[in-house]
Amino acid sequence: MKLSFIGHAGFIIEHQGVKIAVDPFITGNSKAKIKVSDIKVDYVLVSHGHGDHLGDAIQIAKTCNALVIGVFEIANYCARKGARAHGMHIGGSHQFGDFKVKLTMALHGSSIGGDSGPAEYLGNPCGFLISLDGITIYHAGDTGLFGDMELIGKHHSIDMALLPIGDNFTMGIDDAVEAVKMLKPKLAIPMHYNTFPLIEQNPLEFKEKVESQTDSKVVILEPGESINN
């Protein structure tokens, strides 16, 4: 499996011919090293409706004829914009060909617009448990720390946990370390930090705390970098 970091909370997962993008925020993201036109995927997972997560999902889905996966309201919104979409809700899972997706809770908001007019509600935010060929990736989405992470870690053997550390809008470093303690992933990868000044953090501090307090390892990816598992 190859996991590539787009930047912010965006990733591309590739395994045995399956290509999945998660929260592909590229346009307007100064940290992104690729163009929207560079992304060729079969599926696009969207954790919630904020512009730095929904991002370029609709354009990518329409260009690639990819299937958007998210909560029911996100799926309906994307479908109205001309994309193929599959709606789910938190706690539900579904098998998509060779991989399975389960939606988890996330403590955040989810809407689009609102800068110069009324915002459109896009359902609950979520995280994703993505299982391919015996490998499980947990993308937490934008979330604060919550106790049910312990249940997620108890019932799922997580190979990689993608966790926000930026604070202000999501968990900060210390809460993300507590999340690792509950989730018990083999590997933790920080995300949602340093995209703009309000969420500036030092990922090396996260790595030092995780590796000194847990059995998990941390890999810090720069936008454009990949890891093979």
C-alpha cells in the first residue's frame, strides 16, 4: 500500500489498482505540491463540508468519474453538482469492491458557504476507517478528542492513524497524543497543521511525545511525500 500526503488533511491511498483520495484540498492550498489535474482516482472520501476538506472533491470526481463517499448530506450535495456519490452515516460500513469503509464520529462542524451569505448544512462530520487487504487506515477527519476512540482502537487493529494536531479547530498535540494512546495504531501520521498561521505546530513535538509515551511510531510526511506499508 502506498499512502501519499497531499497536504493539510488530504491523502491518496493506492493499493492493488485501487486509488482513493481523502479530503483533496488543493486549490487555495499553498502547501500542496500537485495540481488537481494530477489526481487520477476511483474514489473520493470527504470527511465534512468545509472548503479545506471538500476542496476539489467534486471536480476530481467528475473528471475521473470517481465515486464520492461521505455522509448522506455530503453525498447529496455532490450529486446535485454532477458527481457520482454514495451516502452513508456514522457507524455504518460498506464494501466498495476490494475495500471497506466505516464512518466514525468526529467532533467538529460541517457546512459550506457562509462567508457572504447563509451557509448550507452538510450533515455531521465524520472520520473514516478504510480497510484494504488486511490493512486498516483511520483518517480521523477534523475532530477534537473523544473517549470512543478507545472503542475504535479496541475493535479495530489500526495500521495507520492520520490525526489532526493543529489545535484551535481540532485536537492539538497533547490531545492527539492521548488519541494515539486510545487508538493504539502501529503508525501515527500528523495532519491538519501548518497550512496557515492559526494552526502552526511542531510535528517533531508530536513525534517525541508519542514515541516516548506509547508503542506507536510516528512518520512525518511533507506534502508530496509518500510512505509504503
